[in-house]
Amino acid sequence: MSILKINNVTMQFGGVTAVNNLNIEVQEGKIEALIGPNGAGKTTAFNVITGVYSPTKGNVYYKDENITGITPDKITKKGIARTFQNIRLFKNLTVFDNILIANHLRINSNFVSSTLRMPWSNKEERLMREKSEMLLDKLDLLRLKNEIAHSLPYGEQRKLEIARALATDADLLLLDEPAAGMNPSETMELSSFIHNIRDEFKLTIFMIEHHMDLVMEISEKIYVLDFGQLIAEGTANEVKNDQRVIEAYLGVEEDA
Ligand SMILES: Nc1ncnc2c1ncn2[C@@H]1O[C@H](COP(=O)(O)OP(=O)(O)OP(=O)(O)O)[C@@H](O)[C@H]1O
Ligand SMILES: [Mg+2]
């Protein structure tokens, strides 16, 4: 069963067609990937799914509900969470506070009112703290609870960003280049981390990634974008051996 359907989606910015008539169906419970050269339209596709942009044409369905054009905070509440190509954390807050705030946002999407004005009862606050601790524990980040986010090694910051996304109780997790900037051992570790959270939290994961080893190893299905257009889809082996993909993408990698 598909959890996410991107139906004939086109996204234009002025004269630039960033995404051109895209059709994708992500299957529930799977780890699937969106790949393609720089500027292919991958992040734009995520931005359309998460409501950052309303598409020029087409529709996005989540669990068979048309979510096209609704706001990002509403989409988060429906169960889609994401991370960003450039890590977004509250860099001067602790690991724990980053998660706690995400927990507050799940209930009240306005940051100021959720942290300053809402009259959280002691009980609600305690439950949220417990929930945050449990999440950190499951992700093996509890040992870093009191560390300031920006002081963490890069790989741990990426994990914290994923943890923060999970604090919203998502069913579908979109990861935009989670291995960007990671060294090879961090990248290897990320692969088992992603498998583990998929199983532990019963997630569907749709990820953009440039590390081909990671993508090929982890993805049950791969979609290849080039100049906004889907040029191939299939298993790692199918995509790897597709002539258009070799030319458009893997060829470019080899030349670089
Ligand atoms: N807000 C915007 N306004 C104008 N053009 C945009 C906007 N967002 C994206 N684009 C353009 O759309 C195209 C696709 O960009 P996008 O960021 O989606 O690519 P990408 O596949 O994520 O690339 P990368 O691998 O480098 O992250 C690019 O030509 C980009 O300049
Ligand atoms: Mg991008």
C-alpha cells in the first residue's frame, strides 16, 4: 500500500521548471530514495510534499488524503516529518531541549506560545520530559542529553535532527541528504541507524542522498530525477544498469 502519492506534480519558479510532471508512490514501511544530480529538483520535491511550496500543477496524497497546498505545520501534524539538507537545530540549546521543544511543537505549532505562554500543567510537562528521554534513549542519544547541540560531532548532530523529527510522532520521515558531510564510518553507522529507526518506530523513510554506497545498500526502491524529470525507478540493480541513469547521473559522478 502506498503511503505517499505524488501525482503529476510540476513546480515552476518563474521560468525555471524545478520539478516536471513527477509521479511517485512511496510504499508504506519501506526505505525508498530519491537521487539525481545537483539541481535535479529533489529538495523542491520534498518542499512540495511538506507544504513549503504549493505545486504549480498536480497533487500530493498522504494516506489517500489530498494534502496539496496545506501548510507545513498541518502536514507535520498529519504525520510527515523531515530533516534538512543543511542541519537545522537550536544550536545553542542542549540535546534534550531540542527534543523537548519538538515535543511542544507537536501539540502547539507556534514556538513562542508553546514555550512561553501556554500554561503547561506540571503533569503535561513531566510527561513530555519523560517522552523526550525515552526517545533519546531509543536512539542512543541519552548519553548526550546535556550537551550543547553545536558541540556534537557532525554525525551526532544529524542523528539529533532525525530524533527531533521523530519527536513529532511521524509515520513518514523525509531525509534530505542525511549523510552529507559525514565521514565513511559515520555514513556506515547511519545506514544501520536508519534501518533501526524504521523498524523501531514503524516508519516509512523517503530519503534524498548522494552517497551511492549508502543509497544502493539501504533502498528498497530508487527514483532518479534529472532536470526535474523522473528518468528511472526501480531496485538498486535496475537503476544502476539503466543507460539514462548512467549518462545523467552516475556518468557525471565518474567524471567529477
Ligand atoms: N525558491 C526557489 N526559487 C527559484 N528557483 C528555485 C527555488 N528552489 C529551487 N529552485 C531551483 O530549482 C532547481 C532544483 O533545485 P533543488 O534544490 O530542488 O535541487 P536538488 O536536486 O535538491 O539539488 P542538490 O543536489 O544540489 O541539493 C534548481 O535550478 C534551483 O535553482
Ligand atoms: Mg537538494
